[in-house]
Amino acid sequence: MSTEQRRRYDSLRRKAQALETRAEIARAARLLFDSRGWADTTVREVAREAGVSVPTVYATYGNKTGLTRAVADSADLSADAPRMLADLEAAEADPAAQLRAMAAYDRRLFERAGDVILMVREAGRSEPELATAYQEGRRRGDETRIQVFESWPSGTLRPGLDLRSAVDIYAALCTVDVYTTLTTERGWSPARVEEWWGEALARELLAPAT
């Protein structure tokens, strides 16, 4: 192996190790945030759980707020947005199917990362940056719904229902709180929640003939 090849592989190895370190720190943070709560978790405890030094945590994420944002970003990734986009495109001529595709995304998001969303919302009570991050997530969801609803032919929405109200109704139905209540308190399976969301959204948003 040439010196140049060795250097290239060394560089790739360092990048892979850095990614592993980031993932391990984020995993440790999520574990501790879940078990101890955001306010009672320190950077030192995250470092200990991840098996790294405190300076490594700061060098990787800046501070606890930055670490929390990283965990929140990973929540979005876990829900597989590209899959939702593919489902939306495949059902372009079927508004009810598009609603089901968005409900499926929300189900994946809350099933895989509902704890993170609740943690960010709670931490946002004392950290303005995290409050902003939570609101940004809500805004991104609204933007997706607006784009989808605007693509529908005139008359698709239920009579008397304007675009803004349709987005509001969707946001009221498909929330982490509704998901948590139904799965934790009422014993529903995630699949049942997803199915009900699809039916309820179609009933509340679409004109009868759609």
C-alpha cells in the first residue's frame, strides 16, 4: 500500500471514529434525558455514560443545548422523511392516500422519537433556543401539509374549510400527546393509531365525494 493510500484510509478511519463518537454521545444523552430528565442531566454525566471526556462532549456539540438539538435532529431522521416523500409522490392523485402517508410518518416519528420531542418541549421552558427548536419542528410540519394541500384540485377540501384551518385540524389530531395518550393510557397499538389518523383526517378534511 502506498503512502498516499495509507493516508487516505487513515483519514477515512478518523472520520468513521468521529461519527461513532458523535453517535455514542447522542445515545448516552438520550438515555440520560429519558431516565433523569433534561434539567437533572449534566454534560459530565453524558460524558461518563458515553465513555468519553467532558472536553470531547463540548468539542463535539458545544454544550448541553447543542447536544439536545443534535438528539432532536436525529429524531427527524429516524422517521424517514424520504419514505414519506416517495409515498406522497406515489399517491399524487389520491388525497386520502396522501393523508395516510403523512399519518404514517407521524406514527414513525412519535413511535421512534416521541420521548425526544417531549424532552425538547420540556427543556424549552427554560432554554429559549430549545423552545425555538421545538417551534421550528412544528413549523416544518405545517409547511409540508400546506404544500400537499395546495397541490390538490379545487374542491378537494371539505366545503367551508380553508387551507389554514385544514392545517390546524391536522396539527390538532396528529400530535405526540394524542399518540402517547392512545398508546400508553388506552392500550392502542401504533398501527391502530396510524389507521385511525388516516380515517379521521380524511373525514375531517376531505369533501365527501373525494
